[in-house]
Amino acid sequence: MPIFSYRCKECNEITKVMHLIGEDLKDCPACKEENSLTKMLTKPYAQKKRAPTSSKTGDLTKKFIEENRKVLEQQKKEVREKTHDDT
């Protein structure tokens, strides 16, 4: 929902309001004067689209799992060798 700025003709107060594009605020919330607000020009806010990061995160996770799987297999092998050598 966009944020609009209004200036009161009577008290010169600037009010920022969030509402739909087709709506207009007419009465000043500061001085309570009726039909005193004029909509000011405001810069539209455009959010930049971000590149999807899930593939990068997924790739890093897979790499981490594979590396640790190799370490785990090596540790299992060493434990087996120690336990079978002791018996």
C-alpha cells in the first residue's frame, strides 16, 4: 500500500498516510479543518528484485553435506579398525 503526503492549507502541517491509490484524505488530522488537505507529489517506492539465493544456498548445503559425509566415513573406518584390532 502506498504512502501519500498531504499538506494542510490552514496549519501547514504535513501528514503522511498509507491508503489505496483511489482514496483521498480531505480533513486535516492536526487542526481538524475540513477540506484543507492537498496531496503532495511523492516519490514512488519501487523494491528491487533480488536474485534467487536458494540455489546458491542449496549448492553450499550439498557441498557441506558431501564433505562431512566423507569425514564421517573416514571416522567410522578408523573406529572399526581400532575396535577390530583390540579383539
